[in-house]
Amino acid sequence: MLGMIGDRLKELRQDAGMTQPEFADIAGTTKQYVNQLEKGKNLNPNAKFIEKWAAHFGVRMEWITTGKGPKRAPPPAPAEIEWADVQGFAQAVGLGTGPEAQEYAETHRLKFRADSLARKRLDPSKLAVMYGSGDSMLPRILPGDAILFDTSDTRPRDGHLYVILVPGVGAAGEYQVKRCEILDEVVYFRADNPEGDHEWRKARRMDHMHHPITIVGRVRWIGSWEG
């Protein structure tokens, strides 16, 4: 049986194109010890050395010691991907003229990778998704794009995109997506493509006396189809 262990160790070494000293270094032993094993002269093989060879070459300990079962160790099971639910809204958020706020109701849930959200320090319970409609935010946002926004992030930052609530025909106003612009400490919102919506050809002040704008959340992700 000992000679058979040595035969299998020799097979591993030769398949890897290693010399006996190189093979010995993996386990932290000597060329002489490896030579004795391969010749079947060692009557007390060290289990710790065999474990190190098994781990290095990805083979099963049982195969080395008995020759039974499959040679290769099974690949480690992939870590289970955790998914986080994010509230989705079937209605569109206006890129040009927005839908009335009272339509912000019909819901479903979307799955996002929890680890991806964690890297961005995003809390799924504070996130929501709506879908773009209109062309005033071209080319960054296309009609039908999914727009993920963080309702806990309502501090205006220059150059960032936000879902905003603007006064409209409905009592509650309209939801739209626009880019923040801060000039001389005054906060404005503007369209990326002002020609796409005549109502947004000029930037609007957030603190307008008669038509103030409310930030609903900062846009954190935009999903589009390719082609």
C-alpha cells in the first residue's frame, strides 16, 4: 500500500513537470523524504505533508492514500449570491413632461445584488426604480431606461442627476429627472437636451418663489438595452 501511495505522489509530481526538490518544497520536506515515498521505503508517511500536496494539486486525500474514488477534489461551491429587493414603479418618470405624482402608485419589486449595493453604501429600503419617458435627458437617459434612485440622498450636488418633483397640472406635481447645476450657491435643475422639451429650454431654480422644486432622490444607476 505504501508503494502505491508513492506511485500516486510520483504521478502528481511528474504530471506537473516537477523535480523531487520542487515537489518537496510544497510540503516543506526534503528530496530524500520524497524519494523514499516514491520508492515505497517510508513506512510512516506524514499525513500533514500529504494534505499539503493534495491541496496544492487539487486532488483528494483519499485518492492519494487509497487510490479509491475520483482523483480530483470537487470545486468549491460558489458563494450563494444574495439579492436585495428594490421597489419598482410601473409608471414612467418624465424626462420631458412628467406623469402626475398621484400615479406614483402601481408597484412591483426588482432584484439587485446585495453586495453591489453594499459597495455603494446603498440601503435597499431607501431605493426605488422608475422608467424614463421623453427625450430631454438624451443621450444619458433614453426613453424606457430603468432609473434607480436613492430617496435618502436629497442633498443637491453639482452635476448629479436627481428625480425631482416639479409643479404641474396635477395637484401634487410631476416627477421628472434632471441634472443639478449650482451657480453662485444657487441650485438649478436643467435638461441635458433642452431642445427635447420646450418647458426645459432654460434651467430652473430649485427655490423658485412660486414653483419650488423638491428633490425626491439622487439617481444612482441607469439600465438600458444594447442595440
